[in-house]
Amino acid sequence: MRKFLRTFAALNRSIHWSDLAILVLGPFFGVLIRYALPIAQKLLPLMPDLRQYTKPLDSVLMLVSAFSILYPFVLCSVEERVNGIALSLTISPLRSSGYFICRFVLPCILAGVYALCMELLFSPVDRPFWHTALCCLLSGPTALSGMLVAPVFTKDKLSGLTLIKLSVWLLLAAPALIGFALPTIFQPLFLIFPSYWFMRCTRMADWLLFVMCFFLSLFWIVTGYRLWSRSLKELRLTDSWE
């Protein structure tokens, strides 16, 4: 474990400080749903009642907070894939699994802690603390499961940025919000998305929902790891052939 922590600390030196500006996204969204929306409901009589969407918006707050922590790490992995650092680290004693754990899995813990801080400060929903803490711990793997498309399929940093933005809307926010808003008959269309189950976990303290969310996120992460590892092996063969 100490080896992973040392490698994790060393990899963090490549993070650009400008990328950390996205950390304000969590507090901004928290202030919006905690204070701005209730004020707007009172000042604008014609505004539709959004109180029924409080819990889904609160689940998005956790995902947004986790995303803002994971974003610099995922973006660094895109750069490391493009400039060959990821390839050199995966053929070192660290191997691909060790690099994957240091670059992606360990930041999930930081993402859960940051999401918990945002929940304690801005959450408009009253829950038992254990329920909130468990949901925040799940927010890290859930967010990562949707963000792995960037380091897996990217060719350069620009395409990586585009894929990260698309993954936020298509794989994280859309299943959580649209899956909640659609009638029950259409909700099975979103059962393959971890963010849909995460939204249900934030609404109801059911252990079955927690298990479904965790294992589905784990399935997406393991699948992303295999695709990512395979793409690096193909890149290694291409470089050696050239």
C-alpha cells in the first residue's frame, strides 16, 4: 500500500494547477440548489415547482463534486497516454494495474471525501449521516465509471476534453435526471447506467440499491480498465514496429 501511495504522490506533481479551478463547480452547484432555487421559487410565482426534483439534484451535487476531483487526474492520464508516460509506467514494475490504481482508483477516495464535505455544507435533503456518507463513497466509483471513456478512446488532449464533457452529460447527469423524470415504464432503459442506481440510492436507504450501484460501477471500471490496458498494448506494439 505504501508503494501505491508514493506513486500516487509522485504522479500528482504532473497536475496543472489551472485544472484545479474546476473544484469550484461543487460549491457553485451546491449554492444553486440550496439557496438560489428556493429564493427563485418565492420571487417568481410563474416558475414551475422544482421541489420534487430536490433529491435528484442533490444526487447530481454528489456526482458533480466527485467529478470535479477526478477531472484533473483523468485529464493527466490523457496527457500521459499521448506523450507516452503511461506506456512507460505500465511496462515498469508498477505494471498497468498499479498505474491504474494510482491514477484512477485512489482519487475515488478523495472524491468521496470532497462529496461528503459538499453534502454537509449545501445538501437541501435531510438524511441520516450514514446514508449520506455511503452515498458519497459511491459517488467516486460512479463518476469514474462514466469518465473512463476519455483515457480509453482519446487520441489527444482536445479530444480527451471533449469526451470528458460528453461523459458528464450522457453517462452521469442524463441517466440520473432523465431516468427519474420519465415514467416508470421507461426507466428500465437506464438500468445499465451506474448513475441511475446512484440516484435511487440517494432517494432510498436500501442496501440492495447500494450493492447494485457498487457492482455496476465496478463492472464499468473493470471493463474500462481492460479496454484501456488493451489500447496501451496496441500502442506498445505499434511503437515497437515503427
